[in-house]
Amino acid sequence: MFNSINKFVEKNKLIQDGDKLVLGLSGGPDSIFLLHYLLELQKKIKFDFVACHLDHEWRKESQQDLLFCQGIAEQNGIQFVGKKTSELNFEPKKTGSKEDLGRRLRRFFFESVAKEVGANKIALAHHLQDQQETFFIRLIRGSSLSGLCSMRPQAGIYVRPLLEVSKKDILQYLNEFDFEYVIDPTNVSEDFLRNRIRKFVLPALIQSDDRFDLGFLKTIEKLQMADDYLNGVVQTFLKEHATQADIGLKIDLKAFLGLDKIVLDRVLISGLIQAKVPFLPTQALLDEIERFLHGRESGLHSVGSDWGVFKDLKQGLFWVCRH
């Protein structure tokens, strides 16, 4: 099994000589498996890694998980960093679910540890079933093509070596070598959509056709290829029809309005991102801005208390910036 993971890691250049990684270690089977895989990979590639665990303090037994992870790291001679959320200098946003908050807390912690120890990558133990769950959650919520692409092998400094490994294979390996791990009870609670998909949807699909896992991987690959192509089209458009100015990214209005809808949305999102607008644009907001840009008058259209889209018909340009 490690041979197939090695090929995936090599193909996507996830871990290379000289890298230093932070491993997010929850103590669950997935991250314990990833820890043992990294130890084996060190026999082939010269890299170092640090294990870290964040105690969210949401369960009475969570302190035991931290101590378990610390013990596993010490047994294997791995540097360990553990903290409680109450020890973090983190001001959480008041929007989103508890699951989203936990993700933001972990990312803040992982990135802080990476900066502290001089790591250039953060390794996460997301596997094939995590990818499938993410896909169906986003499908249910009406996600875009980029959203349906789900998790990438690498996104910034985050790497996911296990994205093509099944949970079944992970558990089989751990049980075969008698490696210990902990189970978070929130991972089985039917209160969460992800868990309901894990418990009911995925087993039904596999039972319907045992080629589901292989077919799913092929579909994700095709979706990601299409997404990459569209991103390339957007970058080409921006090089030819946009200029960076002090006030923001100025975009040629006529060329923009001549784009197909799917590309037009992505160009607008790029403009919002480059302007560092501090919120995620909804489809409704994109449509609202596009209606404004199709109008016959110059002016400002507010997209938040401090942000706006400016349109200058004389110059034939528009841009996003603070107002």
C-alpha cells in the first residue's frame, strides 16, 4: 500500500528532500496511519517533521487525546507541540458552524507551529472517504465547479498524501500491526451532515456498485482538469485586459462583459480576492455586481460597508476597492 502512496506523493511533489513538515495529529486512525507512513518515507526521502495536536476543549476526555498523541510522538522520537484552544491568541469569527470554527482553530494553530519550527509544509490525513464526503456536502449545498473539485493534493502549504487511500485500508494496516489510536465520538454523531453521508450515503453507493471508489477518483480528476483549464483562461484574460493600480485591479469593462458567464464569474472573484475583500462572495452577490456593470451609467456599487465596485464608462474600466 505504501508503494501506491509513494507514487501519489511523487506525482504531486508533496514531500521532497529538504522539506520540513508539521503533521496534524488528532490521535485518530487516519493521522496515526499518516505518522507511520511518514516514518517509513523518511527511509527514502530526507525530510523532517513535527507532530502537533490541538485540544479544542469541547469534550471532557479531550485532554487524554492530547496526552495520547504526545506519548505516540515520544515513542517514535518525534518532536511534539500540543496546545489547548484557550492558550491560542485567536479571535474567532462569529459566523459558521462549530465544525468550521474547529477547522479555523486548527489551521491557525498548525500555521503558527509551522512558523515557529520553520516548516514549509503542513501534512493532513484526509483520505478517500473524506474526499467523497466533502464532494457530497458541496453537491448538496449547490457548490461551484471549483467546490466540487473538493480537496487538492496540495493547497498552498497544506499537503494531503492520503487522498487516494481508503479508510478500509487504513484500518486494516493499523490493526495488522496493532497500532493504537483514539476515536472521537463526534465523528459518529448523526447530528452532523458529514457523518450522515459517511454512515448512509457512501455505503449505499458502494453496495450499489463496487467500482464506486475508482469511478469517483476518475470523476474528481476530470473535474480538477476542467477547473484548472478555466483558471488558466482567467489568468490569460487578466494578463491581457487588467492592470494593477494603487486603487485595485482595473479591468477592461467591454472585454469583461463579452466573456461567457462561467469565466466572467471567475474573473470577478479574482478581482474581489486581489482587492482583499474580507468575505466570500455568494452567487447572488456576483449576479448583483454583474447587473450593475451591464448598466449604462458610471458610478459606485457597494458590496459591503467598506467595499465597492467602481465603474468608469469614459475609461471603459471597473475595479474593486475600499470606498
